[in-house]
Amino acid sequence: MFYYLNGDITLVFFKKLGIDVVISPKTTKKMIEDGMKYAPDEMCLSMKNYIGHVTYLKDKCDYILVPRIDNFYTFNQTCTNFLAARDIVNSIFDVNVLDYNIDLNNKDTLKKGMFKLAGILGYKVNVISDAYLYSVNKYKEKKKRLIMENLAKLNSDKKKVLLVSHAYNTYDELIGKPIIKMLERENIEVIYSDLLDNSMCRKLSKNISSELYWKYSRESIGAYEMVKNRIDGVVFLSTFPCGLDSLVNQLLILKMDKPYLNIVIDDMDADNGIDTRIESFSDIINCYK
């Protein structure tokens, strides 16, 4: 789940060290079905999907990387799934888990975690330092390019819609990508909420609510504030039963003045119904314009 946010840092870091990296493939229905076998019913579909990916990997590598991500300082808390993933994987599977901790309130940084990982695997500090700096710079270059490409879409003559969604849903083969394809078929330009200036989005989120303390939720609603004068509508995409999204998305819906479509994915067999809703949403945007 965290991979879609800055997993490139870890990927490039390991490759720079000469470590073979096994990445689980694009999501399949079998993966989600496998995840559902292990996961409690109360888990969101995204977490069940994640467990399905771990199921795929468990016999194919020496270690499975499962970071524990708590916070990025006060008022930048993460979802409890990010905090609990390591313990969940350890309790379900008999695998070698390689982990690190991000808890900036206690000075546990990504850099510290990367040095810990490479140290466990036997690498020297100077080699680790070079690999870390290289991977961070590569990540920053790629992120800057993606943000520029995303912002350029705001100049399009097409209908423009902000997709408010967590990255692990947006870019998933079965959850987000079919939705994006449906929107594009309606000649809609999709602006991604996660590919904007995150720090600015967090500041702007205070215009909607000054009480939120979840980092990625703040960035999502702040993205709306950043582009609201240049878009024609908003699509909310979440998986059932995400507690954060059910609260935060509704909060934004109550305060915005744009056409919106709220899509909650509960299973993988409802594409036809969603397609019809997106067609109707496109018509509503035309009427609104």
C-alpha cells in the first residue's frame, strides 16, 4: 500500500545495493480472493488486496518488506493499516519479514529505516549512504516530473475531474485503473489528487477542516482547494469499509460546490454499474457547464 507513495525509493535503493527485488504483479481477482481467505471481514478491500499480494510473494523470496508507518509528526498520522501491517503479516504468514519504522514523533525516519535494513543485510555505512542518496534523488526527479505532467492537464480543453483517492487504490489494476479508463472514455481529463504539492495541499486543507490529523486525508481534500477553480467536478474513489474516507470525503462533499461522484468499491464484479454512473456524471458536468 505504501509502495505507491514512495516505494520507488526502496526499489532503487535495493537495486543500487545489488539486491534482487521481487515485486508482486498487477492485481488479479485471485489475489483479492486469496486476501479475503486470510483477512477478517472488517478489513477494507484495499487491505484484503494487500494481503493477497503478500500471499503471492510468500514462497517467492527470502524476505518480504513490510514497513510500519505510524506518523510524519503530529497532525500527520497514517491509517491504522499502515501501522499494523507488519504485525498482521507476521500473525498470518510464516515468512521472514524485513521491516523498518517511520515514527517522526520518536525520530524514526525513512533514512534511519533504510540504514537499518541494509545493515541487517550486511552492507557498510558508506555503501548504504551512497545508495540512499541516489534513490532519494531519483525519486524526487520522478515525482517532480509526474507533478508537472499532472498540472499540465489543467490546461486541457476537455472536461477536467479531480480524482480524490489513495494512491494504493488509484493505481491498482482492478480498483482504480478501470475507473480511470471509464472517465477517459467520456473524454474527461483526470487530475490526480496525490500528484500535487503535498505540503501545500496540507496547508490548504485547513480551509475545509482544521481538525483533521490524517496526513493523506489532509492532502486529498487540500488537493481540491488547490485546483477547485480549474476543474469541472470531483470523483471520490474508496474501498469499503474505509473509515477515514467515509468521514473525510463526506466532509468535503458538504463544503464543495462542484458536481461529484462518490464511488465505493466493495467487490470486483460491479464494473457495468459504475460505467453507467460515470456516463451520467459526465452528462451532469455538461449540464453544469
